Amino acid sequence: MQDSKNNILVWLPGPMGDAVLCTPALRAIRRHFKSSKITFLAQPVVRQVLSPCLFNDAWLESRGNPIAMASQLKAGNFTHAILLKNSFASALAVRLARIPNRVGYARQGRGLMLTEKLYPPKLPNGKYKPRSMVDYYLDIAVHLGAETDDRCLDLQIDQGSSRSLDVKLPELGNSAGRIIVMVPGGAFGPSKCWPAENFARTADRLIDKYEATVLLSVAPDPTEKQIAKEICALSKRKLVSLAEHPLNLGELKALYALADLVITNDTGPRHIAIALKRKLITLFGPNDPAWTETGYENEIQIVGNVPCAPCAKPRCGESEHFCMKSVTVEMVCDAAQELLADSRSRAKIFALPWLKEISDSFSVDPDYESALAELGLTSIDDVFCFEKAESLTKNNLAAFRSRLQFEIRLPQSQANTTVFLKRYDKPPILTQLKNWISHRRRKSCASCEFEPMHRLPLAGIATPKAVAYGEQWNGIFEKRSFIVTEKISDAEALERRLPHCFEAPRSPQNLKMRRKFIEQLAGFVRRFHQTGCRHRDLYLSHIFCSDDGTLHLIDLARVFKPVVLRRRFQIKDIAQIHYSAPAEFFSASDRLRFYIGYTGRKRLTTKDKAFIRKALAKANRMAAHDRKHGRGVPFAG
């Protein structure tokens, strides 16, 4: 292929971001085939972002169906076709054009149309293994014999574009402080987008601290223009919106080359910033960062590592956009400070506590790794052999479940911390099927508790902290799973200890504190139900109150999201709160005040009154059952 008579076609990928990610492969191909003519085939937007380009001799525009493309390619007399584009249509076109040598990945059923095939690695479940697209494209260059030691992304700036940028945005030359570009949109879909309010608050803070000129880089389409409009309306400072000052791609690259910092969703402009060696903060939600990892030393990735991510869906299917909402303004501003001070201390920031997998089916919070290792807990086998603890297993607990309590010493605090271990060994198939139906997908017993611990805090519901977690499967069924959680410090269940104002003598101050607590409890339950979740055991015994007044929800294995009968389970939850509230402390007026606080309205509607009657009826049926078995009824005294 290094002969000067060779005429090589390189078909570039379609998305702008992928086109930038393949530049290391294009560089390697150009260096290896110095004497051959190389023609790039690409969409117009890809040509614009890569131009001026040092890696090719000519351009062809990608358009029309495969038959039309084949006719165009046949006229080019190409000897080789290198397909960086993954589509079936691209392979069909070069086959119909009778290009003798056709190299690419054998996927999407196009293997028969290629003369040289590569196979992307797959996971045991048949899905493609998450791997950087930089290396994905470089593997094609390796297959062709090229040297691929340089993984740096590469883009060039046209001087004419720099001059026209100065004319369109003269404020850049007059900026007294930092130039910061924010990219709040994304062609992939709204699931990648950080909330407009967060971009506005971040912009305000950076302007105040760095006298920054903040520009909103959005595509010229109605959706992204609307995003920019919302951010400008929410910001207290003046922002420059490219929706009002549209730039072509050459001018956009020139703008990025001037930026002191770029803050972006996981979208194409991120790769432009990397190729132009800018300081960069990237916000990840639905997509796995592994797919686009570049190892760039001036980037901080902030990852919304919630249980439902990465889902790779263009639109969020959850009740709330948990992954992007988990990324806070404070995280972004702290990362900006590190980069602007040339003191980057971390490449990734995880929005939620991150568990590191240290062995197969065993993940642990890095802060607790050494403490658990001292007790010999470094694998799932160790967990199920571990007995150096106090057993909390009750007589009525199913045989496949066990509960243990033990102490660990954290190196950073040199203090003992109590943790709880829950183990599930060979759960009955019927139990597993019930969990799957309840959660609408296959889940281990431990994950039924682990996932709410990460999801509910995003809605303001405090939960215990997960320290370690693991699960093993035997085919489609669960073999065993476990979860280790930290004891909530300085907290008691409301069943055992209510705030002091309930037991103290009645006084105007204590009554005021009681009412405030009832409103707090009502708001806590309201926020929980607003997530779409129900508990099935929402008694005061499962709501803990710490010394600082924070409420925590426990026994999270009982939490689920019903698709049907939501109101029925909502009534049940409220009935359980009513049932477990002791009559000696909670009057009828207190209970009514709780429900008014729960609705968030000042007056009850007809529907509210019907709901209350159903909750009372449910509580009375529970009371009748307990009286029948000789048990006390808290709400009845």
C-alpha cells in the first residue's frame, strides 16, 4: 500500500465528535502511507471541523444512497478503502464500487463485503466492550502496519477564521479576565444535558471570581437556542450567547483556541477542546466515559454515577434526571478552580460515593478498603465465610438471609465505626422472581437495597452509606449477594426516640418545635413519594433521626417503584406512618397537620379527605389484625 500508485479512500465517521477522535488514526495512516494519495470521504460538517487538514490530499462529500455513492467512488479508481465509518451502507457502497481492498470492522452484518476484517471486543453478554474510540480507530491503523504511539487528538486553525472571529466577537479582545466557554447542549439528546439553572449559577460564580467572559456555545437549531436563552434568563450576569452571534465551525475552533476553560456536556465540542489543548471540564451522565477516554492531562471528568447510569439513552426514562442532577455546581466550580490554578489533583470526580472493584464480585469504597482488608474481607468468598461479628439474625428471618454487625477502624479517623453486613445465599427462585416483577428487571437481593442508597439522596432523602457490595449469578438466577452499610451515627429510630420537645412539658416553645418537626417529617415523606417510590414498611421504626435533626430512611430493600396500584401503596405508606405514631405524643390535630404538610397545600380538597379516610381504614384493619394476635396498637394508645 505504500506504492505511489495506490489511491486510498478513507471513509470518516459521521458524528463530529467521532471525526475528531479518529484524528490519531488519520495521522498514523498518513505517516505510514507517505507516497500514496489519500482521499477523505465525509459529511460536510466533518470536513469543516477537520479542515485545514494535514492528513489527506483530497476530499469527497458523503451523500446519496449506497448505489449513488458506488457510482461516484468507481469514478475515483480507488485501490483501497479504509472504513472508519461503521455503517452497512458504507461497506455496501465500496463493494459495489469494486474497490479491490476493503478494510473495516465486521459488524452490522457487513463482514462479507470486506476483504480485511477487524472484530471489536465483546463482553460475555454479547454487548460491545466499552473501549475508547481513539483506540478503536487506531486498531485499524495498527492492522495496516502503521505506528500508533501518538494518541493525541489533532485539529488546525485557519488564520482567516481567527480574523473573522475578531470581527464577530470584539469583546474577546477587551476581556479583562478569563475566557470561559460553556457547551450546554448536545446532539445526542436531552439526557446528556446538565440543567440550565446549574450552568447559569456556575457562570455567575466564575464571572464574580475571575472577571470572566462567559460564552454559551450552542448549535444553530431551535432546541439549543432555547437552552441558551434559558441560561441567559436565569443568570444574574451578562453572558455571550452564540445563538445571537452564530459562528461557522472554523470560527468556533478559533474561539475554543482562545478559551482559558471549556465546560461541556459529553458532546462533540469536548473533543475540539481536547484537540486544541484547552483546559476542560466534561459532565458525564447517561454515557460511559470509557467510550471516549483520551487520557488528556488537562481534563477533569465529573461523572453522575447513579445506579441507572450509564444507560446510553437519548432521553431519560426515570422520574427525575438523576445522573445529570447529581453533578452539582460546587463540583464544577471546584474543578474549575483546580484547572485555572494549574493544580489538577484528580482526573475524575464521582458525583456519588464510588465503589472500587478489587476482586470479582467485590466492590468497596476506597476509604474503607484497608479497614475491611484487616478483617480479611477482600472477596465475596471472604464475606460469606466471615463470622467474627455479632449476629443480628432473627428467628423469623428466612434461612437464605443473614445479618451481622461488627466494628472497623478507619485509618483517616483512627476511630471505630460500626457497620452492618447483609448476606443473601441462594435466594429461592420465587423470591427472585418477585423482586424482578417488583423492579421490572433482573436484580439481586442486595442490589434492591444498594440502588436506593444512591438514588434517594438525589431527591433529598438521607440513607445509610454503602461501604461494600457484591453479587454473583448462576446463569440467569442469583447465586449470592451482599451489602455492607455504615451505621448512621448518633441516630435513633423515631419509634424508640422522638425529639425532646415531644416528651418535655408542654410550653409554647415546645409546641412550636413539635409542629416544626411534624412539617419536617411530612416534607420528608412527600419528597420520598415524589420520586415515584413506595416503601411497603414505612413505620417510624424505619425512619431514623440524628442528633442534628436529619431524617434518614432505612430498610431500603423494601423500596420499589410500582407501575400499577401506586395510589394503593401510597395509602399503605401513610397508614403505616399514622399507625406507628404513638397516641400519647401525636394528637388528631398533629396528624391532620402532618397530612396538610404532606400535600403541600393549605386546605384539604375532596380528594384529600377521601385519601385520609382510606388511610384510616387501612390503619384500622392493621390494628384489628394486631389486636387479634395480642399485640399493642401504637396510634390507639
